[in-house]
Amino acid sequence: MLAEFIDFVDSVLPSVSPDFRDGAKNAILQFEKDGEQLKYMMNEPLDELSQGDIISKIPFSYFDDDGKQMLFTADAFVLSTSCHIDQKRRIVLCPVLPISSFSGNLNDLQKNIIFDFMYIPDAVMEKNYINFEYMGTYSKDLIFQGLSEGRIKRIGSLNQLGYYFFIVKLTVYLMRKEDKDTLSRRNFLVR
């Protein structure tokens, strides 16, 4: 999975050095060849709510094509940085959905080559995926109150590999290189 993802990142963020890309890819392929399963999640959640944590049962909303507000409840992935959580009043979350609800190419989802989603092949997350399309902002006090009262549970935390994987995946989703036409128009408008 990670070897395909490295090729995918290279295709959308071509500034990665070929030597670095190939070295990382070869190390991952060797690790997988040795029969080892990469771990992306910690055995227990971190002590404090942090970026990359998964929490339970959060309401999400979006607006359909008719402008009607739609609501659903799902586990959530914490997008806000840990220092932002400590210092600000709001937290940004996105839903963690069951893989059984995914309607696209499951193989591409599991290889992480679809921009909008992140799949983590770890015991805590292997039956779910993260959907970046439905980001929502929540009161930090509301989330912490739910945690302290037990209405919201902490399910897991990314380990260092999972955290770096998340950073790259979110960068690809939000900050990938513009298409040539748009980039050309941006350049034209500067003159």
C-alpha cells in the first residue's frame, strides 16, 4: 500500500527528490517483503486529545444539491493541531466512516490513491476510512465535556508513522499542485 502511495504522491507533488522517493519506497517494500505489518496507530490513545486522534459519535452536517442541511453521526478524526487544541476554542474534525459504506473503487481507497480519503490498514481502523470532504468545526468545550461525561470516547491515536502519513495525505488533498491551465491563469493575472 505505501509503495503505491509514494508513487501517487510523486505524481501530484513532483518536487520530492527521486533519490528520497526511491529510498523510502525500497525501505517500505523490504519491510513488507520481510512479512512485517506496518503499524500506524498507537496501542493506546495519547494522554491528551491530539491531532490524528479518533473519537466516537460526533454529529456532522453538509448541504445537499437543493441547499437542504443533511445530518449524520460518525466517529471523527481530529484535524486540528495539538497546540491549536490547547490554545483555541474550536476543533476541526472529519468523519471516520465504515468501509462498507464506500461506493467507489475499494482497491484504490486501500492503496490511498484517492485524494479525498485516507485508509489506515491497522486493527483500529482497517474497517473504516477517513473522509476529508466533510470537515466540521466544533466547540472545544463541547467535545471535552462529551469526553469527560463519557458520551464521546477516545478510540485511538496515530503513531509517528501514521502521523507523517496523515500530514502527507492531507497535504495532497488540500495543497497539491494546480493543473497547468489554472496555474497559467494565475501567472497571467499577476502581470
